[in-house]
Amino acid sequence: MLPTPGIVAGLRDVALQRSPDASHTLYGVEASARVIRDRMAGEPRIVLVTGPSGGAAGSDGREAMKLSVIKSRFEKCRTVPNRGPRVTLYARPGRC
């Protein structure tokens, strides 16, 4: 997404505590697992961006928690075919 930031225009990253600009980092700073879980629980849809194989990037427990929330509260609507990152839309059951 870094070379084409327009691809995510209009979306917000519910996992971020501070944006890349605000944190002066390349990817930003993520919130705690509890904050992310609560934010995700309040969303009607989630757009999940993963690597080409579908695997999550991090391994500190936050990624597992994100996937747990998605599996327990959302259903998979569709995955956008792509040669790079995999983009999948999830929504509340019956709302795809």
C-alpha cells in the first residue's frame, strides 16, 4: 500500500494508536490488543489486508486476537484477486 496510498482512501486502521505521520514511523504504532478488540467489535465491516498467502504479519498476540474477533463476529464476504497483498472483506453475519 505504501506505493499507492490512494488504494486505502476512505478507510481507517482501527488497530493504529498513532498514524505513521504522527509517530514518525513507517507503519505507525498499534494500540493494545484490548483497544483493537473493542474497536473491531464496533465495526459493521472489516477489510483485512494480509500477505499473498493469507498469513498475518505480526506474532505478538494482537494478530491472533484480530483473527479471533473476525472468526467469531464476522463472515467472509469476498477476497479481491491480487498478485500482491490479499484483501478480504468481512461483514456481520447476513450483511455481505
